[in-house]
Amino acid sequence: MITKDLLRQVVFNQKKDLEVKKEMIRRDLLGKILPWMKDERVLILTGVRRCGKSTLLRQMMQEVTGWCYASFEDERLLDFRAQDFELLNEALIEAYGPTNIYFFDEVQNIDKFETFVRRLQEAGKKVVLTGSNAALLSKEMGTRLTGRYKAFEVYPFSFSEFLRYKSVLLAKADWHIPEKKVALLRLFEEYLSTGGLPEYLKNKDVDYVRTLFENILYKDIIARYDVRREKIMKELVNLLATLVASPFTYNALKNALGLSNAITVKEYLSYLGNSYLFFELLKFSYSVKKQLGSPRKIYLIDSAFHRVCGATFTPDKGKNLENVVFLELKRRGKEPYYHAEKHECDFVVKTGTTITEAIQVCYSMDKANQERELSGLLEAMVTFKLKKGLLLTLEQSGELTREGKRITLMPVLAWLTQTND
């Protein structure tokens, strides 16, 4: 039973916690979100657990006035129900005074939360929500607030944010100064290995990653979706970790797991996607039927999870590099696919209805792999009539011309730290 006194206690305690100053790395996404604070729509920030959504809320709070805050991760709110929102609202007004902006953290824990959100919105209030389940939020918001919300996806630190965390100021000329280039490459190798989960970068404690992984697996997936075949789900996660940046089919996974049909695999993969642990990348085709029937590729939300997903898995540096590029494309709001006919191109980017970019990722290009890497990129460029293509490597740079088309070789560091559009 939730009482007014309990809600008052929770709200005041959470407010006190917010007053404790914390060292925060400014997130690149903040500049994209703030202009929408003047818009009447509800803002939703979604992303994997512990990727920095709550910190991003704090940074937003520093930029605006007249707000209040409640986090539903608090164990004291386990029995909170939709009908308790009015009591919560009274407690928030007592703690913060009359407010125009409501920040609700991990609100998807509350059934029918969207009814109260809609009421606030209709009263002219600005509402900002965070959650770690994409489908649950979009389903509920789509039902009650069609066209009345704008969603942003939050990811672990990008490489630019990682450098900021390390207090490294990057200048364009640094890549051409040997000492600085070596230092940057060393930092990037660290980023490839450790990933960008803010808390893990602080404590470097593998047990933290293991606990986080188990929370995602058990709370966000197994408990939320009432998964009965827990062993199969764990085996699937371990299998996917070994397949990062590789093509797969539901049938192949079904056979590897000893299942009788692929429906279970498809469902489990959708749960993993909704919790932001894994992402599926489709093969591009103008035919939706062909697109859905083709093999997909799988990517992991952060390199740190390699340490706990597969028991004996040592990630391939080339695949890990491709994973980093995929996540950066997602951060930049791009719509990536892969392309494959006779050869494979790692990423083609769709803008509107047109493919506008072709990107190949290769840890290091040499005589042994040059033909393969260039063939996949060229095939995509020819197919989509692109004059330019991009080949990202660890540190090679230059330009090539093949069949009248220009291919830019760029160090992935330069691409990751360039100004986004």
C-alpha cells in the first residue's frame, strides 16, 4: 500500500540526492534534445540500463527551470500503481513547488503510466520520460499519445565522449603528430576493449558488468516477458556474442539451440532488441519480402558485455571495430543496412527512400584482403549509383579510384571524431 507519507519521503530523498553535485561528462545528445524542451510533445529517452539516461536527465535539469523529478527504480515504489499518480503529484508540488516540467525516470515499471502522462500534457505540462524497454514505451505511448511524443535513443559513450571522459582534447592536427597519434591509438584500443558504459569506465570491475548483464537478462527480459526456457535464452545470448558482426538466420540459430521451430528464436531476439542488448541489421532490398527473408547481422550494445556474454569468447578486433561503427551510425540517427550480392558491403545508409552512403570496415587492409574489401564496397557503389565510398580502417588513409569511382580510406578515429551533421 502506497501512502502519501511514503511518497513524500521518497520524493524528498530523491530531491536531496539530486542536490549532490556529481562530475558529469556532457553528452553529445544533450544539444539535440534541448531545443525540443520548448515543444509541447512528451520526450522519451530510451536505452540499455546504465548507459547514462539518468545523468542526461540531470544535465537537462541544469539547463531549464521549474521542474520536478521522480525515479521509479526506487524499491520503495514497487507497489506503486497508476491510481497513485495523483498522490505523487501532490508530493512533488510539496517538494518542488508548482512546476511546468516533469522528469520521470524508468517510468515503464508502472502499468498504465501513460494515462497520467497524457493528463499532465493536456494540462500544458512538459513531460520527459526515460525507460530501458523500447517496445513497452512505444506500445503504450503509441496507444494513448499518438503523434504526441518524440523519442531519443541513448547509447553508452561514443569515442568522442570517451575522450572527454579521459580529459583528452582533440585537435585535427593530432593525427599527424606521431606521439599524439600513438596515444590516440592506444586510447582507441582501450575503448574497443572496454566499451563506453560510464560506470564501468570508472570502476573497471567486471563484476559490475556481470551484475548489469544479469539485471538486463533477468529483469528486463526473463521476468518481463515471462520466459520459461531460461537455459535456451542464456545459450542464445552466448551464441549471439560469438556471432557479432556476422550474418545469421533464425533457422541456423534454431538448429544450434536444438529447438523444433524458429518462432522461439525470433521472439527471444525481439526481447533482446527491446532491451537494447543486441541489434539486428537487415540486408537491404527494395523488396520488403526479400529483406525480411534474408540473413541478418547481429551487433552488441557495448564491448564490455563481451566479457560476460560468451564464457570463452575472445572478440575478433575486426568484428569489434565493425560493431563500433554500427553503434556510431545508430547514434547519428542513420538508418543502416548491409548489402550483399556476389560480395558483401558492411553498411549502406538509407536516407528517405535512397541509399546515400556505402561504408566498408576493415581493421587493416593488405594485399591478402584488399580485393575482397574493395569488391564489396564497389559492388554496393555500382548498385546504388554512388560516386563516393568510404573504407574505414584502424589507421590507414588515402584515396583510391576504381571503375571511375572514388574510395576514401579513412582512419576510424578520424571518422568517429568528425563533426556530425
